[in-house]
Amino acid sequence: MKKRIGMGKKTAAIGLGICMMAGMLSGCGNSKGQDRGSAPSDSGNTNLAQNTQPDTAPEQYEGVENHSGGTDSKNSGTDIGSAPAEDGGYTDDMLYNTDVSCDEAPYGSYGYLPEPPYAGGQEYGEEYSEITENAFVSVREEPLSTFSADVDTASYSNLRRMIMSGWASWDIPADSIRIEEMLNYFRYDYHGPRQGEPFGVNTEIAACPWNEDSYLMQIGLQTEAIDFSDAAPSNLVFLIDVSGSMYDADKLPLLQQSFAMLAANLTSKDRVSIVTYAGEDEVVLTGAKGNETDRIVDALNALEASGSTNGSAGIITAYSIAQDYFIEGGNNRIILATDGDLNVGLTTIDELERLVETERESGIFLSVLGFGTGNIKDNRMETLADKGNGNYAYIDSLTEAKKVLVEELGATIVTVAKDVKLQVEFNSDIVSEYRLIGYENRALAAEDFADDAKDAGEVGAGHSVTALYEIRLVRGDMRSALDGGNVAALHVRCKKPDGDRSVQFDYEIGRESYRRTPSDDIRFASLVAAFGMVLRQSEYCGNMSLQDVLEFARDIDPDGDEYKAEFVEMMEILKINDDVAREWQDTDENDAWGLTLSVKDVTQTGCTVVYEQHGGAPSGVELNTGSWYRIDKKEQDEWVAVPYAEGVGGDMDIAWDDVAWIIPLEGSAEFEENWSYLYGELPPGTYRIIKEITDFRGTGDYDEKEYDAEFLIP
């Protein structure tokens, strides 16, 4: 079993909360903004921005049947396995222990058995399309390399979410790493288009940092940026997933704030409609003027999460509304915001692909914004954006929302080139082999290049497209090889946003592109590619390790670019995550009962505590823990109890209930703790959470031990 990063005594991980990283959204990382055991909300409609003090006897447990089929004397009518979480029940993966009835369970338990042991992103039901890396290709056999442009960035911000949540490198699913999206997340010093051309074309060739026998060839396309206020009018439909899976603080609440930022940048010439979907779709707002910000924001803030997810119905309705307000010559676009978990109606990738391919002929673009930790269906969201002639971004914080929906608003909404295809024609007298790094799911057949019926990627105003090739020469070094001619020719085809016929532009890649001293652009791009390949455990990066990539990164100057600086810092954090995870796996210090305790998803108001039992319990059965815990802070190498917030008082009956959580034998469990109602927001520092564990069932006696796990709030 792959182990998530753990923190024991004398160890600490940087398990930064995603929203804490942005510094703008409190409560993110706590599934419902409250402790699942001790402070469940009375309904699924609680405002997640608020953390309220819990009652001692949550009413929503009444009327819940235990999973074994028997009904508690005070509970009736609802199967605990199917009662929706937003109505106070539990989802299907929160099953009550079938061996003990509600009345007989210790502490009057409404505990549940967790999901199976952790295995990469599958722990949360995350889904990614399989990627088979591009291999080296013989130029004599296949001189043409053809692929679709891609400006999506979701893979990078999703990766950041994992790292900043404390994941070790081996926990990150390889198929979540799309190197082209990592490359395209960043800006480069590309020149813009020449007169009459849609792109500025930038090329460079330099030594390959991970293979001394190869060279890297970088291709960069850059469109002209625009001031969105000067752009053509926009007809926007916000298509918002409000199903039960969107309840978490980093889903619907973050989504609402993100769209509010977008709304603040619209003008009277723009139109906004809002369609939501859960079990069924609903039209919330139609044709509001862009400067009616309060009206738009009020409609967003009124949204609540509940029910199943009939995304296909919402898509159909959104296209219909977009058509009703269609602006000739304008920007007509649906922006779908979801975690991708479509479970009613058309749900498979093939079904969704056919639906969107049919609808896109209307001239309406479909972009996708992904949200949330857990249950992410990345494969579906990527497909919807690709087939809907839109782009796909993942929003892990308000900082990212600002980048996508404010700083890059023109690129996100205004398409300047449609069905953009690139074809590189290598010179077989100079290049023996080539390998396109990334773009595996964007590959096209050579004959697709001139086929205007073949769909490809869309590029917005101010977007750049970056591609890297690793190339091997027939003989000699690059400087002498260039005496034999150009390395390659680049062909680019694209259509106007409302056009049906493509135009081709041709460029030579030769001596002027070669640099013995690499530019900052190609050095940074090669760093990003190397990091992606290390995470994918690629066979094509030689013996390069994460430490090697870090050494490479320390020689690169971000030159004031906050996103590039964050990228370098993020790699340092991943190295710390790995080091602490290895130390935790090797220690017996916190394992008296074969139990390890660790912390992840830390914010200033809560965390998730991870328990793993390895068979050491004296009774050989499950262990129990309750909602009780204590927080200490390290002050000058001494642990000091954190005082309770003002107004909590000494009667702690208000803070703890009788819920018992089960830690199964040879299994793991995760439970969320929200301390906002006890301690408020904790300031930066080193802390430990102390939990009491009980060996009770099967022994007839209590046997209690305290375990602790350290964590850092930066």
C-alpha cells in the first residue's frame, strides 16, 4: 500500500492547505467546514463560510437505519448507506459497521468504515485518462510530427493541490501529469505576431540537460493580448454543478467567489446567464447585463449543493440559453464549473463527447473549470473542454481563480484562432530521431493536418503554446550539423473563430534558432519538463531524480515572476514531503499498537487526521477514537497547550459528542477535525494534535493510549 505523508514525533511535513496557500479562503480543507464526527451540520444548506458551534446531539442522526438492515429504536426509515450526506446521512463509502447495532456500539457509535487503503488518487475516486508517453521516432520512417495546440493548464494546478496538501511524489498518479499543460501554465519571453499572422512564432535549440547526446528544440506560439474591456461583447452562460459532491468548501463556495471575481470585470455590453444542475437542471438567471454585478453575485451566493449529478441535462439547457442570447461576432461561451462527477443522464466519456461535438456546431464554445479535492473526474472535464472548443483549468484557490478569470480573462474567454494544428517536418540529413515531450492525447495523424473537418485546439487572446522536442543528430554536434541545412520546418494551420476553412503558415527552424548558451525560456521549460518526467517516472529522463531537478532549479532565476518562483518553491516542498514520508515509514516511535497517526490537508481552522492500523492491537480487532482532541503549540522547544477561544468556557460538553470512529484492523481511516469553534484560526507555528485511542471491542475493558502527530502552519 502506498502511504500518504505522515508526521510523527520529531518529524514535520509542510502540509499546506490549498486555500491557505492563496491566503484568501478560510475553512478550505474541511469537508463541510465542520468536524464530521463532532460537529455535523443540521442540513446540507449550511453556509460553508461560517463555522458554528455544534450541538451535543445532532438531530440529523434520527431516522437513520444502520447498514446491516436492523433499525435502531430511535432511528427509522432511511438506509445509512444511501441517505445523502447533505441531508445528514452518509454517502455510500461511509458505511456503518455491520457487526454492531446502533444501541450496542461503544459510545452509541455512528462511526463508519472508511474507503479501502490509499492507492494514489484512487483514494478519493479521482479519475485520469491513461497516458502512454511518446517514444523516440525515426526521422527516416516518420519525418512528420503532427499535434493539436493545447492551452489547458489544469494538470499543473491540480499537481500543486496535491503537493501543497502534503502528498509524497510516489502518491501522485502518473496519469495526472500532462507535461504540455505544465509547460503552458507559464509565460515566456515570446514575441507577438507579425502583421497579418495570428501568432508570433518563436524557436530555440539548446543542449538537453538530462541527456548529453541530445538537444532540445522549443517551439512557442504567442497571440496578441487584448484589454478585455475593448473586446467584442460576450454572451456567457455559467453552468454550475450544485450536486451533493460539490458541498465541500473548495468546491461550490470557492466556485461562487471565483465567478464573482469574473462578474466584476464584465461591462454593460456583456450578457450573463446562470444554469445549475444536480438531479435536474435549473435556469437561475438569464440575459443579465454584465454591469449588473450585484444581481449576478446575489444569484451565485444563493446556490446550494445537494442531490445527484445530471450534467448532460445541464449542458443541453446551457447551449439552449446561449443560443437564445447569441451575439453575432461576439464571444459566445459556456463556462462549466464542476468536479466532473456526472452520475445521472449521459455519464460516460464517449456519451459526453458525442453530446458536445454535436452542440459545438452552433458556434458556442465550452470551457471547463475544475474544482475540489476528492472525487475529481479529470478525464471527463478534459474531454468536455477539448470537444467543446474550449480550455480546461483547475481552480485550487482564489489566487488561481484570479489568474484564470481576471489576469488572463481575455485568453480564457476570447478565442482568436480555432482548430490550431502544428506539424514539424524534420530534416533526415541532420536529425536521426525525435521525441515530442507531452501532447500524447493531442497527437494527430499526418493526414489530419490539412483536413479541415478534423477538430483541434483553440487559442485565446494573449495565450502562448509551448512544445519541446528532444532530438538526436545523425552525426556530430549541432553547430557543425547546421552546415547541412535547417533542422526542421514548422507548419501551422488554423481557422478564424467563426471560420470553416484553415490557413497555413510556414517557418524554418535553422541556424538562427541554435544557442550555445540557452535562454532563460528554454532553461525554465526544460526544468518544467524534467520535473514532470521525474514525477511520471519516465524512462526518457535518464537517471535524473527529484534532487537533480532541484539542483537544476536552484540555478534558475524566476526574475520577478511569482508563478515561476512558486514552482521552484513547490518542488522544494515536495522534497520535504518525500523526506518526512520516508522517515515516518521507517519509525516505530508512534506505533505501540501497530498504529500510525498522521495529518494532512492542514488549514488554520482544521485538518484531516489519518490513522493506519497494522495489526498491533492487543485484542486483534478494530481500535476506536472519538471526537476529543487537544492542540499543543511548540514554544521555544516546549509544548504548550493552545488556549480555547474566547467564549468557549470550561464546560466542554458543548464541544464533544458520543460519536466513535472505527479504525479497522489492517486498515486505515481518515477523519476531519475542525477546531475553529474551539481555538479559532491558529497563527503560524509548529503544532501537534493529540488523540486518545481506545482498544475496547472484544476485550471487555478500556485500554487507552494517546497518540500525537505534528504539523506546520506556515
